[in-house]
Amino acid sequence: MANVLIAGYNEIPIVTRIYTTACVCTTFAVHLDLVSPFQLYFNPNLIMQGQIWRLVTTFLFFGTIGFSFLFNMIFTYRYCRMLEEGSFRGKTADFIMMFFFGAVFMIFFAFFINLLFLGQAFTIMLVYIWSRRNPFLRMNFFGLLNFQAPYLPWVLLAFSVILGDISNAIYIDLVGIGAGHFYYFLEDVFPNQPNGRKLLKTPQFLKNIFDEPVDTDDYIVLPENDRPGGAAFAWGNNNNNNPNNNNEQPN
């Protein structure tokens, strides 16, 4: 049984595996009181004083363990994996570059909007990019709403407002949507315009390290009925045609 679980874990694409594992481990570390969320949240003054790890940990903590945490982890894992196995398949370096671009974009706005944790915004960015690259897929949300994939980030924004603090939910999700849209425009729209060109270029050293030829014979893509909202989940159905999450944790 253990070998099966390990084998399944190792089959997850490397970027998705590393990021989701880091998110789960960080959140559980806080839950077990191994670290405090006050050591993780985004704080420009403390970063300037040398606590640069906050530039990373702000993307890894998703609040106390509960429904909101589970919801965010499912979406982070699923859409991150579908992007890595789909439009970024065989282009791991470009996928890492997308991560870096999104992180820089969100951190820039966090200086002005006073956002403490950016993990939820990062999840929305992944969902947004996936949805724009799959514009004709039909989605179903909890069996109540039917819509095309590009509307999914906005449906999630409305759902996060219902689940949590309205002002923070709107700001966090809008930053994620903004990052996703800006990346989509620079990568998929502007280069195809008259006189347009590709502005985001992945450094060659990243390509040399991470990019490998795609093995089309043995590669196993995430099954369609196991994707977000398939038979197992009621949201995102693909029909194909303050830092402690109490009063101080924005989520």
C-alpha cells in the first residue's frame, strides 16, 4: 500500500508536487504549533530587515485546517496539475517562469493593498490561466450553475465572498485574476497581434535544467473524470461540450 501511494505521489508533475506539498506541510506546521503564522505572513518592513523567507511563505499558508483549506488545496492541486500536464507539458521551465511572474505581480500589489497571505490569489491565477486556455469547456458548479470555463474564476470569487470576509476575499481574488489575465495577455494575446511579440522569455539555464523531451508512450495524464468537479466533486464540473484565520487571518 505504501509503495502504491509513493508511486502515485511520484507520478505528480514536479512543480505541482513541490508546490502543493509545501502548502500542505506549511499549513500543518502551523496547525501543530511548530511555527506561527506571524512568522510567515507578508510584511514589507520585516522583509527589508532580512526576513526574506516571507516572500515565499506568504504563498504557502492557507489558514487553519477546515473546509476552506480543503477547497483551496483541491483547486490548487487540480488546476496546477492540469496546466503542467496540458499547455505546459514538456515546458517545465516556462511553468516555473509563470510561477515567478505571478509571484512578483502579486507581491507588488501586496505592498499597496496590505495583503498578508497570497496563496488563495495564486490559486485563482492558476484557475484563470487554465480557464482562458480552455474557453469552450462547459463547467458545473455544485449542480446549480452551468457556464463556460472562462467564467470559473468569477464564480470562485463569489463563492469565496460567501465563505469569508468580503473585503479581503475580493481583494485577494482580484489580485489573482489580475495576475492571471496579465500573464495570459502577454503570452497568448499580444504575441498574436499585429507587430506583437513575446515579451516573457524563459532564461535558457532554466530550460537546460528542467525541460526534457515528452515521452508520449508512457505519460499518464490526469483522467478526465478525476478532474475538478468530475463525478467526485460538485464544483468545476467539466462536461466537455490576519495570520491565524480568526479575526487576524484574511482569507
